[in-house]
Amino acid sequence: MEKDKKVDDVKASPDIMHDVTPAQTSLMTKQVLLLLVLVAVLGIGSGFVLANVSGKAGTVTGDQLANSGKVEKGKIYGSNDTKTFNDTAEGVLKKGGFEGEGQFHLQRSGGDSQSVYLSSSNVDLALFVDKKVKIWGATQTPQKVGWLMDAGRVQVLE
């Protein structure tokens, strides 16, 4: 019986057991919830602003280029996204692909085996035919050519 008494004394001890109030269990107070909402709104807003500003700076669209009537040496046309378009090649831009791969190609030193075949949804490559250019693009998987690239950015070299 004495054993049971000791157990009862421990259970009743105020140092070990105490009431838990709802305020102590809740981490989501009104201030924390308001802070989380404010952080989310500011994050979304700043992301939207940065995406719109950085996507337009220094970019010349095909319509603007066609309306101006000429391309300028040294100027860069197309996207500023060098993370997506991280591969580069230089050469003279020529019209024509090879068996359905690319609509244009870059003639480079070393002959036909060194040509880069190009397509683009960002830049009107027809405006740069017979010009020496530097192309930034994303390499695609070719079926019949050595190098197939989606061009996103063009710099006129000569």
C-alpha cells in the first residue's frame, strides 16, 4: 500500500503536473499571422516587379528591329536571359537548315561539319542573314546535324 501512496503523491505534486492553457500551445498569434501575410505579399510583389523590369532592359524585339530597317554593329538583339541561352557560337549567318533541322545556320571555319543549325522563337534571324554574328542559344538534341541551337540572343560583329 505504501507504494501506491508514493505514486499518488508524485501524481499530485504541483511541480510535475500543471494545467496547459490554450495561449501557451498556440504559436500562431495575430501578430505572427499578420507578419507572414505581409512577407508573402511583399515577396510576390517584388518578384513581379523584378521579372518585368529585368526582362525588358536592353532588349530589341523583332518588330522594333523591322521598323528601324537596319541592324547595328555591336548591338545585341533578343533576350537578356543568358542562363537559359548559355551556349554561344560565332560565324556568318546563312539561310537554310538541313533536312528539317533549323531554318538558318552559322558558317564557321572548318567547313560544313562545323556549322551550327539554328531556329529561334525569340529573334527574327532573317534580319541578320550574311552578317557575322555571335549567337547565344540553348543547344537542342539534333537528329541529323552536329549542332542544333535555339537562338535567343544575337550580337552583330560585322
